[in-house]
Amino acid sequence: MSSIETLSALRQPTHLPVRLSRYFPLAPPLIVLMIAFAIPMGMMIGLSFHDADTGILTLDNYVRFFGDDLMLAGLWRTALMSGLVALCVTVMAYPVAYYLARSTSRWRVVVFALAITPELAGVVLRTYGWLVILEDHGAINNLLTWSGLISEPLPLSKNLIGVVIGLTHVVLPFGILSLLTSIQGIDPNLERAAQILGSSRVSIIRHIILPLSVPGIVSSLLIAFTMAASAYATPALLGGAGFKVIATMVYEQVLFYIDWPFAAVMAVILLVMMLTIAFIGARVEARLHRKLHI
Amino acid sequence: MNSNDIEMVSVTKTFGSNLVVNNIDLAIPTGEFVSILGPSGCGKTTTLNMIAGFAQPSSGEIRIRGKSQRGVPPEKRGIGMVFQNYALFPHMTIAENVGFGLKMKKRPAGETRDAVQNALRRVHLDGFENRYPKELSGGQQQRTALARAIAPEPSLLLLDEPLSNLDLKLREAMRVELKDIQEQLAMTFVYVTHDQDEAMAMSDRIVVMQDGVIAQTGRPAEIYEHPRSSFVADFIGKSNLLPISDIRQIENDWFVSLGTKGLTLSVFIPDGMSGHDARYCCIRPEAVRLAVTDEGIPPLPNRLEGTLSRIVNLGAYFDCFITLKDGTVLKSLVRSTRLPGLAVNQAVFLSIDPDAVQLLSR
Ligand SMILES: Nc1ncnc2c1ncn2[C@@H]1O[C@H](COP(=O)(O)OP(=O)(O)OP(=O)(O)O)[C@@H](O)[C@H]1O
Ligand SMILES: [Mg+2]
């Protein structure tokens, strides 16, 4: 909207129908979002405050969650796993994103395709792939046992390591994309300017590229964290009974214990954790933008 | 002892099958202000990038201070560069920007501070140390970029159209400042521009480029007065550029016919040129003398009559377009105070000194 339009809208607050009509195109997506997202979300939050048997309004479910060591351990595992995935994804995505942002080679397209296309294969398929590689009788352990390096299989699945490896792979493209956008926004001439002023490759990265891409780093961490925290299939397949996170525990709660309100509590707590992280991240990012003058 | 800061020997650059710089030979003596002048896409930036080390010549050699630069990365060449779009570091203050080169060279903090102060004073930006690039105007950013390049005191500075984004007034002021800085610090400047006024105003020497080759090098006056080709004549300054249809000698005098309708001018053949090689003649507008009466022009040869078809008022001068009897249009530059009452469609008389008709072989 141009500033003139804004001004005239401000001057004529009585022309309500005219202004509303501008938002009509937004109606269909809004309705879909209402039905598919807001209403179930509201129902879930409402459910979490009801007693499972009597249906009376209560806070008991929350009290129960925070009094249950098993639940708190699950929450901690979820946070730890998501944090590790966020770190691994960002560290691995950075060089790829930098290459994609700067390269003029014809291999660029190939690397881009390799980085993004795994997303098309679907989460379950890729996770099974990792299971075949990581499980006790999987590719890695078989190879190591056969070569005589180990006698017992290494614990690569049904634990934190396996889930983090699998999720890192699943989330990596999103990390790459968010870093790519950020690094592409940095004028390549800045690197040349630093270089002609005597900077080595390493100090260009340290003094120019890293500081200017911090907002991208923050958003990559954020995206990776929230995607990992809400992931279900990968922790379910690679973590299994040995490594339970909130997402898999919610499923268990619904399927085996048929305790919908308590499952809703867990989901709400997971949601609150992600929203908190997202909120902090957004604040940090906004501050960085101001601090870095970009 | 080698007194050339830069030597380019048969330097060629191709991008794929695209020949961008074609066999350039150029020597730039220490302390000289050289402008590389040419139309867009003629290979100026590419040439500068090869000197800086951002691009490698496809063949040929570049020497800086006598040393071949093959395999020497930009950070080891000991030169400064001012980029067309400034390329200031947005996350650093002006002081940090200007001090960056010294910091990279691991100079003591005190020395860096002094050098930053000095450089900022030189570009009249003292007091701006703690601002960020975004908080400066275009001209101030431009001067910051210059200060950043000169703070480490490189003996050689490359400038890629550094004034192209400034308005006319600021540009003219910056020209003077640039020239002052270059002289005070005794630096070698390689200045890329497509603005011929800029090149004329500042340079010791101008290199005119055309499609990847050097069309001519010389002092500004030399190039203006003796362009070697119609391209150079047309590119440097304003000119009446007319193709020659015939040239003949009558006793000791030479005459050229221009166009088909019998416009003939008496000319002098310069030393070292055969009259029969002449293809074009170039007459600078200020050499076309204009008068409103027959008596107003000297009794020389080359007297012409025509009608004033257009007047462009440049303030101190009128840019006059005169249509001759045969339809040829000539430009003449007239001091506005000399003929204040000039009007369109007026009959006028022209004279051209045979000395002022430059003959060009291509
Ligand atoms: N990296 C590159 N790959 C392919 N072609 C290039 C590359 N860089 C430049 N060129 C081509 O080389 C030619 C000269 O480019 P260059 O940038 O040197 O021109 P210039 O004289 O600086 O022009 P301008 O005044 O517009 O800046 C252009 O035709 C351009 O398309
Ligand atoms: Mg250029």
C-alpha cells in the first residue's frame, strides 16, 4: 500500500466497506486456516483443561505433568535433541549455503539440487534409510564387525545419536535455505574490499561474512529447533522405545492410555516451548538487525 | 631501476568465447594519475580487476612495481581500491571501516587511530568516526570509501567509477579533492570512468578503450586536440565529425570534400600523415566561428553560410546547430555574451580555420 493510500484511509475512517473489500481475497485462505488450524488448536487447548473422566474444568492435568519425572525427562530429551539438531544443521548448512551463495560454477545447480531434492523423498523413506544404516545389524555395524574393529554393535539407533543424525538430515535443507537467503544478501564486493585491504580468507569469514550472516544463523537455529521438536516420524523410527520425546509420547498417550486431555497437555507444553524459543529468536534477530546496521 | 608502478604486457581476457580485453600493453609510471576511459562494456572494470587480482589474465602478464603478479592474491598485492558501489562494511563504524586495512596489517592500535584520523580529515569527515555507513549521505559514504582505501597508504590506488553515483556539484568538488589527495600523497591512481569530463579534469594521462583494445593514450590536451580515430574524437569532447568523400591537392594546398553536395574545406595535412589516408574530419564546435553578418568573420578560406536551426543555452555558452546550404548540420559553441540576440532561423556566417580541421584516418 502506498503512503498516499494509507493517508487517505486514515482521513476517511467512515468508508468501512471500501476498506474491508480490500481484504476479501484473503477470505478463502483464512477460512481454511480457521477450520484446519485454529479450531483444532483451540479444541486441544480447551481439552487440556478438562478432567479425562468427569469432563470438569481443572488444572490437574498440568499439575500431573510437572509432577511426573517421566514427563519432565521426555521434555528435557526433546529440548536436548532439538538443540543438538539445530546446532548440527546450522554448522553443516553454513558451508553449503556459502558455496551456493557465491559459486558461479556450473556445479552450483547440481549442489543445490542435491541439497534440496532429498526433501522430495519424504521423511519416512529417508528415516528408514538411516535405520538400515544405523541399526545394530545395519550397514555401519556390519562393516565394523566384519572388519574386526568391534565385537559388539555400536549403539547408533534407538538413542539420541540416531535421532539427531536422522533429524539433521531431514531438517538440513531448511537450514541451507534460510542461511542461503541471508548470505546472498551480503554484497560480494564487501569480501573483495576486505581482501584488497589485506584480509586472508579466514579473516574475511571472521570479520565480514559471519557477523553479517548472524541473523541467518539465528533463523536457521530457530527453524531447525522447531522442526526437530515437532518431528514425529524420525524419533519414532530411529528412537523407538529407547528414546522417547514429547511428540512420540503424545502418540503413546492417545493410542495406549487413551488419555486425550493429558495428551493435549503434553502437546500444549511442547507448543509453548517452541513458541518461547521462536519468540526469543525473533527478538534476538530484530536486535541483531539493528545492531549490525543491515 | 624500474619507475613503472604497473606494466601490462599483451594482456588478454576472455570469458568463454567472449574476448573482453584484447592484447593490452600499458605502462603506468609511479605517481601518475591515469584514467581509463571508455563506453560501457568496453572492458574497463575487467582491466582493473586483473590489476587488483580479482580476475586472472587469459594470457599476457601484469607486473606491479616490477614484479610479475602471476599467482599473487589480491591481499598480497599492496594496492588499494575504491569500489563503484562503495562496499562499506555496514556493521562497522566509520572509524572501524577506515581502520580495517591497518587492523588486517596488525598495526599497533595507536598508529591505526592516528591513520584513521588523518584519512578522515583528508576527506573532511572528522567527527563522523562513530556513525555507521547507513547514517551517512551518498557523498559521505563515497568519501569514507576513499578514506578507507588511503588509510593504509598504498602507493597504488585503483578507482572504479567512484563518483558515478554523486550529483554534479558533489562530483565536481570530489574531483578536486581526489586530485589533491593524489598529489599530496604522491600516489599512483588508476581511475576508471566513462565520464570524459572527469577524465579530462583530473588525469595526467588518459587511456581511451574501445571494445577491449586501447584506442589511444595521451595527455588530456593531446587526445582532445589530436584524436587518432573518429571513435576517440567522438568520445572525447563534442565534435563535428564528417566523413570525407574526396581529398585533393592543388599546388601546396589540400582540400577535402564532405558529403556529396560540394561542401569543400581547405585543410592542413599534419606531419607524418599522408593526405590520402584521411577518412574523417573532426572540427571542435569552439573552432567553428559564428557571426551574424558577413563582416563578422575573418576573411579566411572556409567561409560558410547557413541557417541557425537550434540553440541550446548552456549558460555561459550557446550550443548552436547550423544547417548549411547542402543540408549538413554543424555545431558551434558561442560565448553567450558575444552574440546575445541570437535567434533560431536566423541566417548566419561561419568560418573554420584550416588548422582546426583534424584529419583522421579511421
Ligand atoms: N564474469 C564475467 N563473465 C562473462 N562476461 C563478463 C564477465 N565480466 C564481464 N563480462 C563481459 O565483459 C565485457 C566488459 O565488461 P566490463 O565490466 O569490464 O565493462 P566496463 O567497461 O567496466 O563497463 P561499465 O562501464 O558498464 O562498467 C562486458 O561485455 C561483460 O558482459
Ligand atoms: Mg565497469
